[in-house]
Amino acid sequence: MSSHLTERADVTAFRRFSRYFTARTGVLSDRYLGLARPLGQARLLFELGEATGLGELRRRLEIDAGQLSRMLAALQAQRLVRLSRDPADRRRRVVELTARGRRERAEQQRRADEVAERLLSALPPEQRAELTGALTKAERLLRLAVIELRPLDPASAEARYCLTAYATELAARFPEGFEVSDLLTADQLSAGRGRFLAAFEEERPVGCGAVRTLQPGVAELRHLWVAAQARGAGLGRRLLRALEAEAAELGHHTVRLGTHEVLGEAIGLYRRCGYREIPRYSADPHNHLWFERPLTGPGPSPDPAVYRPAHGPATG
Amino acid sequence: MSSHLTERADVTAFRRFSRYFTARTGVLSDRYLGLARPLGQARLLFELGEATGLGELRRRLEIDAGQLSRMLAALQAQRLVRLSRDPADRRRRVVELTARGRRERAEQQRRADEVAERLLSALPPEQRAELTGALTKAERLLRLAVIELRPLDPASAEARYCLTAYATELAARFPEGFEVSDLLTADQLSAGRGRFLAAFEEERPVGCGAVRTLQPGVAELRHLWVAAQARGAGLGRRLLRALEAEAAELGHHTVRLGTHEVLGEAIGLYRRCGYREIPRYSADPHNHLWFERPLTGPGPSPDPAVYRPAHGPATG
DNA sequence: GCAGTTCCTTGACTTTCGTCAAGTAATTTT
DNA sequence: AAAATTACTTGACGAAAGTCAAGGAACTGC
């Protein structure tokens, strides 16, 4: 089927790019920039920003504890970092760049910039701008791709965190205000009656959404929220599509939703994603517009039933 | 000045992307995919396609002769490659993957595909297509950026190669035919009277173009050629901008050119790049349209005088 | 307050990577 | 045909990277 072929082509394009990019720039940036330092130490120096706990560093760089310990000792001997104990837990140690370390790091960055600049300087301004645009867009979408969508127990602490953030925001934006009591209860979403999805960026919740059965065949989408710091990446759309897929999996053929007139971005999103305005179908006092989208009919995007959201970690 | 700021922003965007991309996927693809093999051997296995001479391999991977020798011995012991002597010069040796080696390589590729697919599968089809589009565009532009533009002696073998390829193509496309004798002579382009630029992709000529003085302040652009295998990347535009910069450097304020009515792509390029059609200014029998562009006036692109083409190797 | 954990350091390796120099066989130059 | 050069292998070694286990100090849970 055609969507499978499309997927193959995407994978191929991604891999081609990845190979080309690492071959072209990866080599340079690694070897070159480390000054006279072994790669491991250079990488460490580069990764060090604010004062960091060794544990976090170890997790980030996936490095053996012993190795890290020795590398830091070497950097300390060169007076590039300062090690101290964490006052809160004196087993823990904290690394920090010294002034000299910061200078070295700046020099590293400068060299990396230089390599990038030499590459870019070959292009006339218009094409350079095109490249920058493409890379920025690609980065935004990659960032979006690594955000994990997971179904969550609506009674869980994480779900509550998302819903509270959502309610707080609505309270600020709706002229009439908004109360946590206006939300669906966990009970109304639990097994059989609906689903709750949350989006995690590096294990921190940055979005959510719920579907629940409205009548046989028809689901209602509610509480679509994207945290302020995660906006502009397309997460709203991704959540929307994933919620539609959940609805389809629950056996529905149509999704409806109601929204508030002040939520301009959301209204735009629904319109762009194939939703059509329909007459009022609910009595929710916070709703002024109602939308609907068929899950199987023709729309501006491929059949969402084909898109299977990953349940569980994406990189596990 | 504003163009400098733009450039900084481009460098920053490039570096941001580079960092993010290598952190996100580079690590995975290196570590993971090599199965249980050391990185060097995995890389070697990956790089081996057709039967390859060791010398070429050494040059490509920038690896010490001794190291390569030992790595290949290790791979041979695992029956992944076959070593034989080059019949033409029996000092030379040639590596080739065995059937088993090819299987291993395919497995490596499959894993890489899997990683890519897992990442991409998080995105709904529309956003996946957007990402693929952005990456494809970025790759095209990166490829374009590493094509080197060099001024060449128009009498050199490489220049002659380009011009012959250009003439051959015109001969096939023009109904009236085209002769090498219709080209400018090296003499007409040599020092003081004009400049000849050639584009090299990995040291192979893939395009060219010339400017020469038509009258004080006015340059003529001629013989703009892009090899068939390098088309679609934007090289025509890059050459055009570089030739304009050369003209500006020679002290001209205007560039003119004439072209043949069958050269649709070229005509489109000139139009997109700020050229306006003007009345006939030359008697060249192969020309049907004439164009002109001021080098200092306002145009759809920033002042080309700001863009300094790199003379000499870009990664030197 | 004591056993069990956690966080980190140290010691004792092995493997891999990278470099130099000596050596051998084939080829080219003189 | 001898000398020089080229293409590769082999030996020797040092530095870096990676692994495992033992141990000490600080914290946690009962």
C-alpha cells in the first residue's frame, strides 16, 4: 500500500542525509576541534556548561563512572575544571569550568564556527538562507519526533500535572475564567470510556489530550494542551493526529470537538487539519465553536488510521 | 552591516543543527550499528562496495597503512572479506566482500534503517513528509556548498574539458548546431580581458562560466555550463552569482548576456536571478534573447558585491 | 543505630587506535 | 642489470578508550 512505500522513501532520505552529513561535517568537527586534547576530554569540556552533577553527566554521555572520574581528574590537573561536593548530598560531586576552561571551550566553539562559516561562505546569500531555513525546519521536526507520546492513566500524577497546567492557562485566557472542576474527571476517561495521551520531552510532560466516547461511532476530543516552551514545533498537530488514531482504534468513525472563541491557534489548527465547523452539539459553557472530522473519509491528510502512534518509549 | 549579521545567524543555525543532529543520531548510528565489531572494522565493512584497491581505501578513510593492513587481516580471518592481488600491478592488493561480508553489511544497513524508521514513525505522515523535504533540500544545498569554484586559466586542460562538454551539449540542442569554433578563445578571456571560473565536485569539473569586458563598466557573461549530473542543485545560480562578483571585482556595474531560445532552464534562471530582457546588443547568430542586470542597484537578491567567492580550496 | 544503598574513586586489566620504522616483493628508473 | 621507488606487511610501542571489581564515604530505611 502506498503509505508504506512513502515511509520507505522517507527512511531512505533520512539515511542518505545522515550518512552525507556525518561524513561531511562530523569528521571535521570531532577531530579538528579538540585542539590537542583526546576526544573524550574534548567532548567533556564541550558538554560542560553550568555546574553539573557527575551522575547527570554520566547519563548524558553514557560513559563509565571510572572513566569519567579519571577524565575529570585529568581536566582538573590542567586547571580546566573545578570539582566540589554537592552540599545537599555530600556523596555527590559537581563539576564546573574554571575561567581557563571557559576560555578553552570558547576557543573550541570558535573553531567549530569557523568550519561552519567556511562551508557556508561558498554559498551566495540566497542559497545560504535556503539552507538555514531547511536546517532550522529539520531540527524543529527532529525535536518533535523525539517527543514521546504515551497513553497515561488520567488519574496519574503526570496526567494531573498536564491538566492543571491546562486549566491554569485557560483560567488566564478565558474572560469568564476556568475552574479545575470544569475538566473531565479521571473517571470519565478511564478504561473503556476514553483515553488520555501525554507528550514527554526528555521525560518532562509538554502536552496532552484526551478522547472519550460521545455516542457510538463518535468520539470527542478534549483538553488538547501544548506547554508554552514546546509550541511552534508542530506538537499540537502531532497530538491531534495521535488522538484521532486512538479514536479510530476505539472503533469510532468521527471525531468532534468544541472550543472557545479566544483560542485562535487551536481553531486554526483544527481547520488546517481537516476539521469542519458544525452546529453546537454540547452545552459546555466554555465552547463557542464546534468542529468535526470524519476518520475514514477523504481529507487533506492521509487516512490517520494508517498512522500508528508509538505506545511506549520511542528509543527503548 | 546587515549582511554580516545574517551570516552570523546562518552559522549559528548550522552549528545548532549540527550539534543537535550528531547528538541525537550520530551516537546511535555509530555505536549501535557496528554489531559487536570495533568501530574501525565496522566502518571499513560499511565503506567496502565493489572490489577496491587498498590505496584508494586508505585515501578515502585517511587511515594508516599498517592499521588498514591489520584491520583487513582481522576481517579476512572472520571470512568477511577476500584479499587478492591486482593483476595489473602485483604489488597492489584488492579487497572484496565475501558473501558473508555482504550479509553483514546488509544487516548493518538494516539496523540503521530501523533506527531511522523508529524516529520517523513518531511523526504523522504530513510532518514526516515535511521533515524529508527539509532534509533533502538541506542535503542538496550542502552538496552544492562543497562544490568548489575556482578561477582557471582558460587555456588549461580542465577549462578546455568544460568548454568542450558545453559545446557538445549545445551542438545537440541547437537546431542549427554548434561548433567549438563558436566559443570564445582562451585568448579573449586571458588576463585583463576576462575571467573563467570552473566548478569542481571532488576534483571533477561539473560546471563553468566566463565573464569578459564588453565595454567600460559592462561585462558579458558567457558559456555558463552545468554538467548533467550536477543539475538541480542550484549550481547554475551559484556560478551566476560568482561570475557577477568577478565582474564587480573587475570594476563593472552591469552584466549582460545573450542566450538561445531553446535554453529554457537558463532563461528561467536569469529571470529568477534579477535579469531583465533588453534589446539585442550583439550579432551572435546563436542568440535570440538578451538580458541585463545592474550589479549595484536593487534586485531580488542582496548586493552580489558582498558575496566573495572563495578562490582556492574551501576545505584547505 | 545498623544494614543496605548510592555515589564516586582507584586499581588492574584488555582492546582499540594511532604512529614509526624495518622489511619484502614487485615495479620503475637509470 | 643495478638502484630507486612503490605498495604493502609486520613488529614494537604508547596513548586512549572501555570494563570490572573492590572499597570508602555519605545517605536512607527500618
